[in-house]
Amino acid sequence: MFDLASLTTFIIAAFVVVIVPGITVSAIVSTALARGFKAGMLIELGAQIGRLSMVVLVAVALEAVTVAVTASFFWIKLIGAVYLAWIGWGYLSSRSSITLDKSRAEPTAWRQVVSGFFVLWSNPKAFLFFGAFLPQFVNPNYPAWPQVVILGLIEMGAALITDTAYIIIASRARHLLTGKLAQYVNKAAGVILIGAAVWLALQHQA
């Protein structure tokens, strides 16, 4: 179905795209810093579910879905930007401050997974990647939808590998956080997320 050269090119491109920190990585790293490895992986699980839903949509009705979602990009971007800014403000205001206190109540696993899904879908760039990039590697001599699904799963695998690496680094770094250092990391996490929110809000509709 795929020739070796095309598949190799796609795998390399997929890793290049996902390894560059963006909106989703910012949310994952901030969560792992604040709550540890498990919380970071729950956000990643939500993001992976979001990626899979995008792949399925592209595979089933690429052109129709692209038109529909493109028309909604303005509102999707604003909602996503507000959401990320709210999380970022939580860190800056210490509402969501990093702490190693195990007695403190944490968000439920379900809520964290949903947050990961929402963060992924609130980034128009993610859908544009699947909608515009995957079809370039589809072999016209074979049915398109299974090829899109396979390519999408490869991209999801690349994202899982790179995101997990970020989560491991961030979750291990949190154990070094005490006193003033924890406060500084809170501020850094807040700035990262608010910066990501501003970036998202300023993206032009494709």
C-alpha cells in the first residue's frame, strides 16, 4: 500500500512535527510539573483520543469535514485560548500552584482526560495537519480511508513517544521543587500557558 520511501519520509516528518513544543505539549508539561507523571499521561490520553477522532473524521469525509471545521476556527481558537489562559492564570495566581502535598485534592482522572481532548481540539493547527498533510501520502491506487487511518496511527505513535519523554522529564523535575524554586516554576508554567493562549488566539484562519 505504501512504498518504503514515502513511508520513511512520512515517519520522519511526523516526528519533526510533534517534537516541536506547541499548545498540547505546553499543557502536558505544565500538568506534569504540577501533578506528576500520572496526571501528565492522563492529559496525553485525552490528547490521543482527540488525535484519533481527527484521523477518523479525515478518513471518513476529508473535504466536507475540513470545510465545516474551517468555518468554526474563529470560535474554536477563542475558546481554546481562553481555556489555556485560565489554566495559566491559575499557576500565576497560585490557584493551581505546584505542590508536593499528597493530601491536596486533585482533578479526577476523567476531568484530566477531557482536558487533554479539549486542548488538542482547540488547536486548529492539529486538524490542519491531519486534513492537509496525511492525504499527501495516500496511494491513489488503493482505498484512501485505511491509508489515512494507518498514517494517523503512525503520527499518534510519534506524538506518544515525544510527549511521554516531555512528561518524564517534567515529572522528575518537580521533585526538585521546594520553596522559592516551586514558586518560580509556577510562574514559568503560567507564562508558558498564557503565551500559548495568545499564540493560539493570533493564528490566522487557513
